[in-house]
Amino acid sequence: MRLSQIPILARDGLVLAALAIVGICCGLALNAWRAQPLPMHYLPKAERLAQAVEPYLPRKGASPAAVVPIDLKMFRKMVEGKEARVLDARPEVFYQEGHVPGAISLPREDFEARYGALRAELERDRTRRIVVYCSDSDCDDSRMVAEALIRLAYPSVFVFKGGWSDWTQAHLPEEKVEP
């Protein structure tokens, strides 16, 4: 049977299927050659964060600490007394709209890039306390960032679970990033 004898719709379907197969094969091949290949399945945000931390992990044998939750009173004392490095785990856009005075943006969703940029600064005072916060008590980003820092062998990591909402509801000072 020659190509001209196949009905037009069937012929177009075969050409479309062949193009799709070639496209998929090319995409898979290009992905395999990327420096950081895209995953072939969905990873939950906690697993993506764990993968982002992997290149920075210390040598084996470091004993991990535990995340310590703190309340507003303790958080306020640490912020006002400059007793801790404060990290904001919310997305950058929220950090720019308002954050705890002196806080540094280390968003969970962009952890790898931001930690890479902040690494030298955080390493300089590795023994200093670190407090991480995010939006509110329902937000898990602060816990995930804190756990990532603990995996990176930071010894004293705290989470302010009440987050930005508790801070603002208490009418405490805030800073904004000027455009």
C-alpha cells in the first residue's frame, strides 16, 4: 500500500504521532545532557529543598541539632537585642513589602540560590543563633528552612512559629525594601 492510498486523516495522524515521538525523544535527550536535569516526576517542596541543600552538606559525622520553636516574647527579645540572625522564609515579594527589622530574605522556594549568595555571611557567624520565620503558624516554610540549616550543621536554629502575622498583630516595628 502506498502513502497516497491511505486516507488523509489517517496519514496526518501517523505524521503527527511520528513528530510527537521525535519531539519526546529530543526533549529527553536534551534533558539528560543538562547540568541539572529536570526531574521526571513531581517532588514535594520538602524534597526539593532537601536536594537544594545537598551540595552544601558538611562531611559525615556532624551531629544534627533540633529545631527549637520560640514564642513572640522570646523572638522579640532576640530581635531587639540583636541576639540572633533573623531569616525570613517567605517569598521575596512578601519580604519586600515588609519584614522584621534586620531580617534577611532566605525564601524556601529559592533556597539554593539565596543560600549560595548568603553562605559566606552566614558562615562568618556560624555559632550565632538563627531564627527563621514565615507568614503565620500555618506556614511550614520556616520549619523547612530551619531543618535545612540544621542539616547544614548550624548548631543553634530556632523557628518563630507565629510568623509575620503575629509580629504585625502585636504592632511591632517593620522594615520595607524601597523600590
